[in-house]
Amino acid sequence: MIEREEIKNYIPHREPFLFVDKVIELEKGSRIVAQRTFGPEEEFFKGHFPGNPIVPGVLIVEALAQTGGVLVYYSFTEELEAQGLTGAYLAGLEKVRFRSVVKPGDLIKMDVSIQRKRSRIIRFRAEAYVDDTLAAEAEIIVSLY
């Protein structure tokens, strides 16, 4: 298990834009399962939506992408450093679907797998669940730099 402070060793994101709380499963070079709880005190809930707050879909996708980033840097740090690659940018999103809303206090379980790794491009299959209900899914493409 990797806790929040150690996660900061693998991705550059920091509060208030760090959306991975804990890694609960990790298969090096293949798959990661992580968690995030968006607490009711999050600033964006004030405007999204007053009286009926939900987590914005773009933040769920960002949390999935950050989870993929932890997988990449946990798995391939030495290889990337040898190639002079120090980071990753979001390069594309495909087949993004939001299946159910995520409310304040919901624990999101993010399951992200590497589909393909070629040169500087990595494609992930990513799913976010609340309990056993699929909340969001996407194919995420990142470009290493």
C-alpha cells in the first residue's frame, strides 16, 4: 500500500490538485488500484452544483490520469530517467463515459491498466467505481517528455 505522502514521490501534483489518496493494489508495469474521497469541504462543491453537489466529471478523469501516472513512474522510473524523460502530459481521452454521479464523501476506487506502451506514448484503460457501481470510464493517452 502506498499512502498519500509517498504518492508525491511518483507524480508532481500537490494539494489542492492531488486526487489520489492511497494505492491499494499495484502490479508493476501493468495495473494499479487507488482510492480518492472528495470530502464535502472541497471548494468546487460550492458551485457544482449548489443544493445538489456532485464531483465534476473532469476531476474524476484527472484522478484516473494521476493514478496512471503513479503506475508509470513506480514501474518505469529507471527506464524513463535513462531516456531523459521526466514527466507526462495528457495527450488524449477516448471513450469517456460517466455512468453515475459521485457525491461529496463518496470513496472512489480507481482501476487503471496499461493497454499499450510505445516509445513516448502510453494508453491506459481506466475505470472509477463508487462501491461496486461504475461511475466513469475512459481510455487515457499520455505523452512522456
